[in-house]
Amino acid sequence: MKGLVCRYCGGNSFDKTEKGYECKYCHALYEFDESTHKNTYAHLKRKKLKTNNIKFIYLGSIIVILFSSLLLSMLPLKKIFPQKISASTSQQFSSSTEKKYTTSQLSNPERNVRIAELSLNQEEIDLAKASIAEYGGENTTEYENRIADAQKDHDYYEKERLTEPVQKDMLIENPDSDFSMTMYYREGGFFVAYGPEFNQYNSQDILDKWGQPDEIITDKERISKSLKVNFEDENQTEIYEVKKIREEWVSGKLTWREVRALLMVAYDNSYGDYSKQFVYEKQGKPNVYFDGDHVAYVTPLVKYIAFNRLPEKYPRSGLGKYPDDFPENYGSDGYYHEK
């Protein structure tokens, strides 16, 4: 479609679908009859981040105004040496099946297992176990082995998660939050993302770590504009938060899956009701947005923030159609590579 520039990734190539125009690059859907570009396909999940009652990582959440898949944490990666689980996967199903799940949640065990493998989130693992028990069929043994490995990885990483930063000027993901890896997964109209939260920090903590900001903004309209995703005609965003995520990708600090997840986090946070913003752009540090006096969002610059992440083990899984939906510089390790 000519004359339309994607508000999320800056792309200008679209496919016409029954509901509207879908961006070929990030799959945002622009409905024919919705000037606000509402996306009715998106099923998004987000860990403990609530913006306008949106649960961005939680199970079963549906975000109406959001990209159906965005363009689209941080320490050296640890090797996995998990201890074996004493109980078999089948035995562990008894507790997870007691939870109430809908048929649509359970009917795709392959997807549920893959999301559990990518996120290592306990709720996703429990859902996958219940899904296998109900719909595993002839693949039950394979799924059980995979989810048993995911459970071992979860138990290991949750036990080893950081409780103190390795550098004094670094923020770490809230160690008391529900454990998950930063991840993104898309399949057809369904997608899910997990991202970090840093709400254990308050404004004094930030001042102690990064000093006085360039500016402190308390005007809510100005703060909101700082996070709104808008693109110029040249497909270059003016928004500092998005520019920095792109720069982290190009410099090889984030995988493409993490980029997609973190852009979704940024977009979701653009609807927050913030009390103030610490601007550190001139100092090259992350901007910080506050809900009350607690941190609600931080520019994801990996030099200054650490969050849970895994190596890219499934480089084409849940990231769209290959190669159409992948950036030209995408490598099999998930990182940017010069061609």
C-alpha cells in the first residue's frame, strides 16, 4: 500500500488482508475502518506491567491498541548446568491440570511448549504441561521431554538470578518479580512477549547511581510524547527510546527477539500515567520514567541495565516468515551481522 508508513517499525510495504493492511516487516495491522489502527489480533503478555489495565505479559491478555508484532538483557550469558528433576514430567502434570484453562489455551501444545522454552516462566510451563496432557497425542513423549528440560532450566536460572548488580551504576531486573526471560513469540495472529521490570528502585536510587539528570520532566503530556512511537517520512523515528533500541541491535548488544520484545515494552509503557521523567540523554545514560516514586520504565541500554536472557536457540521460531520478516543483517545467533 502506497502512502502508508508503519507507525511502529517505519516500514512502507504492506499486504492487504480481510481486515486491513498488514505491515510486511513487523505485522502491525491497520484496519480499514479504524483510524486509530486498533489491532484485534494481538494476544500479549507482560510481567507485572500494568498500563491502562493492560497486562503485557500475563496469560490470556488481549491488547486492543498495540502492534500485532513489533519491530521490533543484561550480563554475560551463563552456561546451563541444571540439576535433574526428581519427579517425572508426567507426575508433575497433576498440579498444573488443576488450574482452569480454556480450550484455546490448551489446544496448541507445540506453541505452548515453545513459549515455555523461550520464556522459562513458570506459568507458561504449567500451561504447557496441561496442554500436553490434554492434546499431546502421539507427540506426548517428545513434549514431556522438552518441558522437563524447560522446567530444569527455569529452576536453575531462577535460583541463580541476580540479587545485586555487578557494577555500582547498573540496574538489575527486580529479583522479586515473576521469573522469565526476555522473549518474543509470534504465530499467525497470536503473539506474546516478556520484558523486565525495575520497580524495586525509587528516584533516590537512580540519583545515587547515575547522578543528577539533564532535566526532570513532570509535565505528563511531555512525558507521554517522550515514549510515543512516531516515524518520519524517511522511516527514521524521532523517539529516543526506539532509536536507542535500534542502536543496541545494530551494535550487536541485543538479539532480534529481544529487540522485538523491548519495543513492545516501550510501546506499552507509552500509555502509562507517569509522575516524572529523569532525562539522561546528554550523558548517554538511560532515561527513567516513574510511577509515583518507583521506576516504571528504563531505556534498555545494556551497559546500565541487566535482565534475564538466553542465547537464541530457535532463530526462526516465532519471529515471522523467513526471510521476509527478518532484517537483512539477521544472523543464526539472533544478532546483527554486517553483510
